[in-house]
Amino acid sequence: MLRWEVRELVAIATIDRPERRNALNAELCSQMLAHLEAERELRAVVITGAGDQAFSAGADLVVRAEDASEPGGGDTFRPAFDELLRAIVDYPAPVLAAVNGAAIGAGLQLAVACDVRIAAPHATFSIPAARLGVFLSPDNVHRLAALVGQGAARDILLTARTLDIDDAIHVGLVQRYADDALAASLELAVEIAELAPLTVQGHKRALNIVLGGVDAAGEEEMRALEARAFASRDLQEGLAAFTEKRPPRFEGR
């Protein structure tokens, strides 16, 4: 199951299947997607796994095997999972992954789709697709290579190796680490929620545009985001707060 909790402008999405090492299935993906689509005004979202053993051990292989055994076969997981990852990438506000244990296969792909990854010292990272005969979707291959570079992506995908926290930091997979990954992620989420939302959201969108290659339409969209920020009341508030030496109170308009 998925636990979804909102604390003011920050949401916490907890994959709560510790008995399955927080394995993902189509139903859980659809639940998280529904929350992301319904609650667009949040300023940050934190995704984590229940307990301290696994962020997510990946797709629930028992369910996928059952799908494959049905007449005509099929895969209920992959479409729901890919739709969820696209929603995370496209979500207006930053989405943080609090990696509190093993992030394996689809679990690591979920973390890669997030904007920032904060990990515990005992966290591990792997995509053992080659041990199962699974093939990643084009978007997931692209996201991984864009995040860690071709060399590290090849090392992860072609050898099915497991990275420890030091390896993950070295290749840029993890941005921050803390003994309590969830607490550190929530602290960061609160800090983000206090920043100018139009600027944060605009920069996230601009980084996504740059990732896909900037054409004329992309440049025009980034210029529009820039103009929106400079015309906002939040800019006036930010400048006033700086002058008056007080914390700004941004409203997102």
C-alpha cells in the first residue's frame, strides 16, 4: 500500500510494503499517480520506503510472473510504472527520494526520476535487469545516462553491479547523505517550500527542457518562465525582504 501524508505544503509518499521489501506493483503506482495529479499546489514531495531495509526492491516479480502466466500474457506493471515516472518528472514542484535502504531495479529507476536523492549510509543501488532478462524503457535508460553519464550508466546496466553509498555519490547518483535519510529529506523539503515557488518550479521545468535538447519552442518556453518570475509579486517580496533583512513570505504569484 501507499501512505500519503501532507504537512502544509510538503507531501510524504511512503511505499509501505516492508514484507515485500517495498516492492512496487501497478496498484501502488496508480495510487501515487492519483495523488500527484490531484495535488498540484504542493511545493515539495518526498518519496521513501517503510522501514530501514529498502527504499524499494523494485517491481513485484510475483505479480509480474502471475501476469505472464495469464492467457495471452501481459504486464500490468510497466504501463503504470512508466506513467508514474513521467508524472514525477513533470510534477511542478521538486520531488525528493529519501533512500533509506536498497534501491533495486524499478526502485532505483524511481529514485532516478526524482529531482534530488538523499540516502542513508547503508543504502545500496542496482539495476539487475541483466540477471532477469528485463529491458529498461527508453525513458529510463535516458534518465539514468543523463544523471550519471555514459560511463557509469554502462557500468550499472551492463554489469548488473551494486553500488554502495560512496560509489553512488562518486557518480552523482546521490546528492546528499544522512544517517536518517527521511528526516534530512523532510528538512530539505521544508527549506524548498520556503523558497520562491515560481522560481523553483520554473527552474525544474527549464532543466527538463535542457535535458531533452533546446529547440526554438523550448527556448521560448524558458523565456516565458523567466518573464513570469520577473513580473511576479514574489520578486517584489524577495527584494523587500532582502532590504528589510527579514525572511521572505512567498505566495507563488
